[in-house]
Amino acid sequence: MTDVFVAQAYRTPFGRFVQDYAEYRLVDLVAHIINHAKWDFDLAVLGSALTACAGQMPLNHALLNTCKNPHLSGGVVACGHSTGLFALEQAYNAIQSSKNCSVLAIGAESLSHTPHLIAGLRQGITRGLCLVSDHVITDLLIEYDSQRRLSEVVESFCRTQSMERKQLDHYTLEAYKHTLKHLSVLQNCIVPLEPLKHDVMFDDLRPLQIETDKPIFGVEGILTNSHVATWADGACGVLLSNEPDQIKLSTIIHYYNPQLTQVLPGLLCQICQKLEWQQEDIDILEISDFKAAFPVQIAQIYDYEFKRINPLGGSLTLGWPMGASSLMHVVHLYHQLLNTNARRGVVLTYTGGRHALGCALEKTI
């Protein structure tokens, strides 16, 4: 079986919904990622989520534009209604099939250009007991197996796991602190967009409000808006190659469990079993935190310190461009392995419907 290595990983800054980078369409974000690849590649795989739900035209438009790029000798494959980590999986499989020497996986989302969502926003969306503008994504996502809003599912999840609000508050506060502490490493991941060069969610950091935020579901509720990621626009790119390099993509795994409480723990166990790793051997855990409850659960079960989880920040602190968020964690992990003493890291993402997808990276030297 062919070994797969990460040759390059980077992302755009993330901008607030209908604000900072609202003028950038999906086409522009995808082209920006491809244009910043430092060398040629055989194939590009595009993952997008809600933009794809608006129909295939935005994806097709992006592909027609990017196929003209001189870096691209093969073509572009769209995996619509998907995410960047699914694109990474297809890229990984393409390398292992020995048909391609290098493949670029792209995760991109221009939520500001998703018409049906913007229409819903303008009409006003009720979230729990309040009307909000930037957290409406939770109430628009319906779990197809339970037919409940994702926010309700996660509220129930917290109660099942005996989580307390103070635990979620603590994780959220620590996430802000760690993100700000590692800004220098974080900026190494970013290829700038104009007019702003860096992530802009930091302009809205108000950590002191976290502990006073009102629960979404009544006075006794656990979740608050502070525990839920806000919308953002952005894109990520990870270039895979069969040429040996410093960082190896050791595996990528799908996992399903009908019990939501077992999905991410089960995925972590599957990865460790396949690679014959011990959980204590994992230096960095990148966990999708569009809901703070998911990383808090893993920290509870395996006694991980929060500083080992999403050290460069996740969706809570940087924003949530849905189709790009999972690949963002791969980009961050890659740069941490390059720039620190950490040798092994794992990415865990919940993809909905009791499904999850994860991958493992390790340093080869």
C-alpha cells in the first residue's frame, strides 16, 4: 500500500458571515487556494457543504474557473453536499491507487452566498428562546434520524454525559486563551485575502460574556450561544503526495455508532487500534468544536488537558465555514507538527447522523 504524505497545508483567513469576505464567492475562494499551491498537482478534490445544497451550479462554476489554472494538470472533482475532510479522503484514496502522484484536497464555504440560508436569516430565525442573527445554523440543521434540531440533540447529549455548563464555559474560555497565545503559529497557516490579512473573529472576542450568557433552552438549560460556533466564510487546502516528506497521513477512517455519545470516542479507538497507538501517545487532538460539547466529552473520558485540544483554535474561536472547518483542523495539526515537538496528532469530526470521520498525522523524522 502506498504511503501518503502531506506536502503542503494552508487556508484563507476566516471572515464573519455577510461581513468581512462577503464579496468572495465560492469560485474565488477555490481559485485562491489553488493559486497558492507551490507546485503542480495531478488532481484537485473539492468539498463543500451548504453551498452545494444551493445546487450544483456554484460548484460547477468554481470547477470551470479553476481548471484553467496552470498548476492543474488533471482536473477537479466536486464532492458536493460534503466537507473538506471527505475531499481529503478522496485525495488519499487517489494517491493510494497509484494513479496520481499529488492531489490537492480543498474545503471551501461561502456561506454569505448561500441564497436559501440568507433568505431564512432575513425572515428571522428563532433559536431557543431568543432571536439571533449569527447562530441560526444550529436551528437549520435537522438530524435526519431523530428529526430534531441539532441544538436540541446536543442539549440532550450534554445531559446524558452529565456535563455541566461550567465545563463548557471553561473549555470555551481556554479555547480563546490558547488561540490568542499561538497567533504566530496560526498566521503561518494563512494565505491572505484582501482587504484583511488575518482572521477577523478575534475582533469580536468577549470572553467575559461567556459566563453570563443566557441558556438557549430555558433557565435550566446547559447550552448557550457561547458554546456554539458562528458562521464564517473561508477555504482550506491540503496537498497530498506519494513523495516522502516530514508529515505522513497515516490513516483516514469513517465511523458510525447509533449512540451519539459513542461516536467520537469510538472513532478515536478505531484510529488507535488500526495504527497500534496508545491514546497517551497522541500529542495533539484536533476535534471539531462547532459545539463545545464534543471536545469536552473527549477530555472527560480520556483525561486530556484542554491545552492539547485545538491549540490553534477551532470553530468556536475562528468561525465555522462548514465545508472548510474539518480541513482547517488538518491544516492546523500539520503546522503544529512542523513547528513543535509534537510527533502524533489526530483529527476527529462529527459529520451528522451519528457518523464521524477522522484522520491521523505523524512526524516521520
